[in-house]
Amino acid sequence: MAELTVYVVSDSVGETAESVARAAISQFEMNSETVDVERIPFIHSPRRVDEALERIHDRDDCMVIYTLVVSEVRDYLDRRCAEEDIIAVDIMGPVMSSLQNLLGREPRQEPGIIHRMDDRYFRRVAAVEFAVRYDDGREPRGFLKADVVLVGVSRTSKTPVCMYLAHREYRAANYPFAPEVDPPRELFLARDRVIGLTIAAEQLREIRRERIRRLGLSRSSNYDDINRIHEELEFASGIFRQLNCPVIDVTNKAVEETATTVLEIIRRGEWPSG
């Protein structure tokens, strides 16, 4: 049972507040079962605030963080939490207040503006569709259309990093290395957009063992064999050298951290020539 529940209250989907909550939680030495994060989205009125607070039962072991842009709803939630002796943290309000003072104008107070279907929304959708279509080495010809191609052995976070990049409107493809299979020629034709991902062998073994356990697979394969893993990583290193591509060590890195490094390489144009 969780020691603490963080309720994310938002007038939209709650993605921003949940990201902040999880980033803060990650700074404490706790496993994923110690703290629950529960979203309560689309809170647009005082009535909906009351309904949200009815979902909170064990109030001694919880806190509320919220992103509400309408001041009336924000103030009401803050007051109700104070009455119920619930810790509440306002994420959006202080930032909006500071911007209001600096800009000298009133905020629009319209929930969900960031999620509206504008041109950027459709670019993100197209990028996500691209990442799905060219995931895991499917259709190598897609490498020539990509903004970036991530390569590395299995379980080096290629797919989740590609999806993260897609939400930043980048067309990302990926290809998994295996010693038994020669990389496709399209990968070398697209070498000016290839980035390699590598990882420490011991951590990769633990990741693969956890995957085997979660999927209920047999341990009879060499998927998590340390000698096999070293062989795969050495093979990948050889391909990295042939491609002369940048390489990111993802050992102990979160997906967001790896994706940020990828974006820095893209924006700076750090691919070697030749």
C-alpha cells in the first residue's frame, strides 16, 4: 500500500502537473509503489472541486497539486483544501501572476488552450504516426525521411525516446542491432541523422531480466545472458564506428534526459562529416 497519494487536479488533462509531481517524487529514494499519483482532470467549477475532494479519503497521507487557470476555481480549491487540512500546491498560479506583472496584461483564463488543434497539434500527430510506422526497424526506407534515427541493441530506450521526440514534432525512427543481422544499407545512407544509444552491460541485463519476469517468458533464451549482452554491445560499437555517429550512454538516464541530449545534438548539428 502506498505511503502517500498525490492528487493532480487540473482543468485540462493534468499532464503538466503530473510531470512536475513525478519529477519531484524522483528526488526521493522511494520505489514506484510508495507514492501513488492520481489525476483528477477537467475541473472547471467550484462544484467540480467539491466532487474532486470527495474522492480524497485518507487525508493524512495525501497532497493536492493543481494547475487551474481560472482564478475563481483556483481560489475555491485553495480555500477548500485549507478547510479540510489538505496540503495543496498551486503550480500554475504563481507563474501566471508573475507573467501578468511583467507583461502588464490580464491572462485569458481559458483552460486547455495548449491542447487545442492548431498546426503544431497536427505536426505532433504526424510525428507520432511516423514513429509508430518506422519503429523497431520496420521499413528502413523511412530512415531517409526521418529527422533522427536512433540505433542500439534491444532495451536501450529507443522506442520511448522516439515517442518523446515525436511529441516535440520530430520524425524519429529506430533500428535494433543484433549480431546475426547486418544493418540495412538505408542506415548508412542516412548516417547524417543517426545517433547511437549504448548502456552498461550489467544494467542492460537487469532491464532484460525484469522484462522477462513481467512478460512471464522462459529463461531458457540467452536474452539476459551477460556474455551475449557483451557480444551485442561490442557489435553495436563496431557499427557506431562505421557510421561515425554520435553515441549517448543511457545508463541510469531517464527517457526525458536521453531525449533532451538527442535534441541538443539535432539542434547543434553535431553529426560528424563523412
